[in-house]
Amino acid sequence: MPLRRPSFLPSLDELEDQALKNSTRRTRPGSQFDHPVAKNLLIVGLVLTVVAHIVGGILFAIIGF
């Protein structure tokens, strides 16, 4: 008895159509990000890194290392 695909999963044709739509969608010229969440995560990571370095520099200046 072959296994059936669950009804909540998209068919291969639907997946192919989605991939085709995504490939034709253009991003802004010069943009390095296709996904806005990736861009936001990068910005948050950069901000946290800069803040951690500033706080660490102030603490080391106070302690005297």
C-alpha cells in the first residue's frame, strides 16, 4: 500500500509555481537581502555587538585592565 501525501502539504505543482514566482520577484537594486527577517537579524546582531564592545571598554577602563 503506497503512502499518500497528507492533504495539508502543497503539491509539487504548487511548490513549483511558488518557486517560479519567487525567482521572478525582483529586490531593490543593490540590496543584498532577499528576506527582510535576515536583514533585521543582521542589524540586531551588529547593534548588540557594538553595544557589548562599548560596555566592555567602559568596564575595562574603570577596572584598569
